[in-house]
Amino acid sequence: PYGPQVVLVGDLSKRSSIVADGLDSGAIDYLQKPIDPIELYERCSGLLATDAPAALPMDEDENLFLSLIDNISEAVTIVGAEGSVLFESPSAARILGYATGALLGKQMAEFVHPADLSEFNEFINSGYWIGDSADSMEYRLRCDDGSWKLVESVVRSIHDPRFGSAVAVTSREKAYE
């Protein structure tokens, strides 16, 4: 029957007994952090398409996606080919302290620590040329208060007529070790 569904999200391997217990208890899927927003959208869309009694109108599908983006802990940033921020999820504001929308139109590189900038640029470019980053990258981003936060990101090329050539950068805060 169509109703609430649970998707587990965490840092554990899918083989973990905790994840296995969650799936045995009725969770329908597990996503490992950091979360790729496109994969999250595709999995949720697939769940709606297979479990719903009829296809949901696009409005409801978009509302689900927006609700997911508003509530995930990872920051989702769309960066255009020229390096400017075209979209930022509300979680970006929670992580870095800037007001929601404050990064829009600014160069993403302006917020990357100078010592990490060269590697960051290569990382972002891999998203344009390869499509997905093979690995995640850890680097420092400047917060609104001037401090630096260590984040881990993955990058994936997106093809959306609203953004043109762009990449989705999904980031989560990391603790300094």
C-alpha cells in the first residue's frame, strides 16, 4: 500500500548489521553519505512510481524533491561552467552560516581556502569532463564569520536546461582529525 516509506541514510557500509537490521525492520533502501542529490531524487522518484496507486502529478513530485533538499544535512550546490553558484540548498546556510541565497551568483572558488584551491579546481573540472568524481575531496570553506570549515564533497555533472553546463557538488561537514 501507498504510505510513508523509510530510507536509511548514514556513514555505515550497506553490509553493516545496523543497516541490515533497519532494512529487515521495513526500511526500503539505504543511502551512504555523502549523498548524491541526483541519486536521491532518482531513488525517491522510483519509489513513488512503483508504490503509488497512480503516477503522481509533477507538482507533488517536485514538492517531494524540494522537501528532501530542504531537509538533508548535506549541502547541495550547483556550480556553473564559469564557477558561479547557481543553486544552493538551505543546508549550505546551516553549515557555513551565510543567509540562504547569499552565495548565489558568487564564484565558488572565493570561498575555498587558498591552499586547497588548485586541487579543488581540478576536482570540480573532473565533474565537467568525467561526469562524476571518482573520489570525494576534503577541503576548507570560509564561513560567514571568517572561520574555515573542513568539508567532504562529491561532484557530478548535471544536464539541466536551466543551468546549462554545470556540476552538482554535495558536501558535508567533516571534523578535523
